[in-house]
Amino acid sequence: MIILLFLLAGIRIIFEYKRALKFRFGSYVETLQPGLRWIIPFVESIQTVDIRVITINIVSQEVMTEDNVPCSIDGVVFFKVESPEKAVLAVEQFQFAISQLAQAALRDVCGKVELDTILSKREEMGKNIKAIVAEETVQWGIIVIDVKIKDIQLPENMRRMMANQAEAERSRRAQVILAQAEEQAAHKLLEAGRIIDQSPSAIKLRLYQTLSNIAAEKNSTILFPFPEEMFPRSTKVEPKDTE
């Protein structure tokens, strides 16, 4: 009975997404693969390591940008344990170590650029932070997959100034578009005037059309300061038929 209890006490089940480091009297022996495994009770112990992609948040950091704008920036780190042995034996609490390293890298990278760069180039900022973190963690047997900047909190007065700047920029674009429309309309009117000037009949037709538009209101009196016969007429002589 005692032997049976002794055997049962040493049974360990290791899941597929984990690896187990076996220690004997505190000394590392080997890494156990997934499945049903047995260790010597009271002599050997195991420490499991998750080899899936792990996500940790970068706590919001107070950063002073290169153009002296204070802001709070947070992010997220995606990493994976490539070597369970190094992750356990080379560093204490590797997740906490990566978190602290990512916070320092975020402050360092964002503090060297202007606010506009951080707002418009988040992807590039994330890649720079990833490069710094990956360089340090490779010796811990850990691969950094990606680093993303999640949120950027700005002071209230800076938000108002940016909103005013955006509003002014949109107003400027609207005025430019309106001026371009006026210019195009002027060119079209000039071309139409030149075409009408070539034919007195076209002038009369345009006059009648204008009178028709005015008369549609039925509440206007139209006065002509000169008779219609004073409008210029074509001096072109029509050829006579010859028999």
C-alpha cells in the first residue's frame, strides 16, 4: 500500500502547451515533454512553463516628448517562450522582467520624438520598442512577436488646441475649394460669353430665357430702357439665289 501511494504521488500530467523543468535536489535535470510523466516524490520537483503566445500590458507611462508635451502612453507586448530552460534559469519572473523592460523602452523611444510623430506613426514606434525589448530578451530564450501602442492620453488644453487646429485646417480647405470653384465658373462664363457674342440671335434667345425666368414669379414688372431693335444684329449678308 505504501509503495502504491509512493508511485501515485510521483505522477504528473503535462499539457501540450506547456513544458516542465525537472529539478533533483534543486539541480536542473531535464525538460519533460507533454504527456504522463513520473518523478521521484520528495526528491524531484517540476516547474512548468507556458510556451503559448503570452500578452502583457505596458502600464501607462508619463512621457515628455521632444517638443515638451506631457502625455500618458500605454501599450501591449506579445511574446513567446522559445527556450523554457533559459526563461527559468536565466531570469527571475521573466514576465515581470519583460514588463519593466517594455516600460523603460516605451519612455525612451517616445521621449526622443515629437508628439505629431507619436500620433501619426504608432506602428513605427511599436517596432522601435520591439527592437529594444527583443535585443535584451533573446538571451532569456524569449521571442518578442510584436509591440503595440494602445492609447495616448493628452492634456485637456492640448486637446483643445489640436481641435482648433483641425477646425482651422478644414476651414482653409473649404475656402480653397470655394475659390477654385469660383475660378472655374468664371472661365466657363467667359467661354459662354464669347460664344454668345458671335451670334446676335443667341443674345436674343438668352434675353427671352431670362425674361421667362423672371416672369415665373408673377410678381415683377420689367422695364426696358431701350427698344429691342437697338440690340446688335448680324451684318452678314446672305447670298442671293441666282437663276
